Amino acid sequence: MTYDPAAAESAPWQVVIIKHGTRATTRSDAYMNYAFYDEPDGPFRLDYFLWVLRRGDEVIVVDTGYRGDEGTRRGREVIIDPLEALRAIGVDPAAGHPVVITHAHYDHIGNIAAFPSSTIHLARIEHEFWTGRMGRRTLFAHFGDPEAVAELDPAVGDGRLALYDEQVEIAPGVTVTKVGGHTPGQSVVTVRTSVGTVILASDAVHFHEEMDRDMLFQSMADLPQSYATLDRLRQSDAAVIVSGHDSGELERHTPLAGPLAGLAATIGEFR
Ligand SMILES: [Zn+2]
């Protein structure tokens, strides 16, 4: 069979979900103004993920997790170093694969310096926010990681920081869309897979309960926009929506065997 570039371009992607951390907390901590729901408090678990899209020998990394020291400082249980997890499935961070940062919170943008030759895709407004004054106010800064944001500077110098305004196609079948709400530039990634369209919602949907019960996470920068994003995702024709932190997320998908067994799952066939 001869190589057909058009067919290769149209091949579906496989999504790999990697869990790298976890945290036990309470429902009243996880949800904003939890008392408004008039429900008893209870234990709650958040997991921390990053995602890899792969097709043939193409790889796109979506978010880079938190740095181990930053996770530990915040009392998160570091299950596996995100870079080690990537290497375990054959992804070399230094290889120059495109990286998408869905938003610049510490648990999504850590380790960025380990990708010295990657193009880094980030919403322009997200970069402006975290390099500007508003991002330093306590209610925002709590979730920020100025060190990680500063690690974007070399990418700016090399022309590797690709800032988009609304939407960008990273590769055929992979589109990143700014939705806002959780942070000014919070984005979701739409991926064409063998099982249909998959939306990596990242922290537009921390937990599936947010979509199912119209609840919002404890920290949302813009409440109307956050609700509007939930509506938009519910109305989408996606076959699968993947949350940013749901502790049941891995169980919804196909477990990945091998070195990340128990910590990773896949959506769609790998071709
Ligand atoms: Zn997050």
C-alpha cells in the first residue's frame, strides 16, 4: 500500500487520560457556596490528570500537570511525576510535540520547562491575565504558579508560544476552543476519535456532577460564563466529555495496560 497523506491526516486520534495525583477533601470545599444546595457535607475526592492525544507517530500533550514539589507543598498526593508518566508511554517531553495548556493554573501548567522545543498553545487572554496585575489578587493567585508562567518566557523568545484568541486547530481533528468561565482563557479540546467526537473539558467541568446537577466548582472567575459553558457542553454533539478532576473519570474508559496500569485509560482506537 502506498502512503496516502490525506488518509493519514484523516485518521482518528486516540485520547490517553493519565492520573498523576489525588486529594481527599469535602463537598463543601469542592463546590462554591455549597450551603446554598441545602445538602449534607461529606467526603470528596479530586484526581489530577493530564492527557495525551496520539495517532501514528504524532503526539499532542494536553496540560503538563503540577510539579511534584508544588503538589506536595499544597498537600496533594503525588502518585506519579507527570514527566515520568509521559515517558512511560513513550512520550519524550523534549521531542518537540505540540503542547496545549487548557488554562494556567498550577496543576495544568507545571513542568513546562521540560518541553524546550515544543510549540505551546495558550489562550491569549489567559497569558495576559497571569502576567498582569489581576492574576496576583489572592482569590486568583491561590491557584496560580508564577514560576511556571515565567517558564513560558523562553517560549516567547523562541516564538514557540502560540497565543490564540478564540479557537485554533492544532492538527486535523484536534481543535482548541476558549470557553472562559473557570479562568478568563479556560479552553476545551475537541478531538476526533474512532468513537466520535471527544471533548476534553479540562476545568470547564471539574466533575461530572457539575454538568449533571448544574453545580459549580469553588473557584470560577466568571459565573455567568461558567454556567453558559455548561450549557454549551450539554448541547454539544460530543460522544464523550472528559472532566478535569472527576475521581471516577478513569473508570468510564478503557483501562490502559502496561507501566501506567491503574493510572491511565484510553478513548478510541490507536491507529
Ligand atoms: Zn485543575
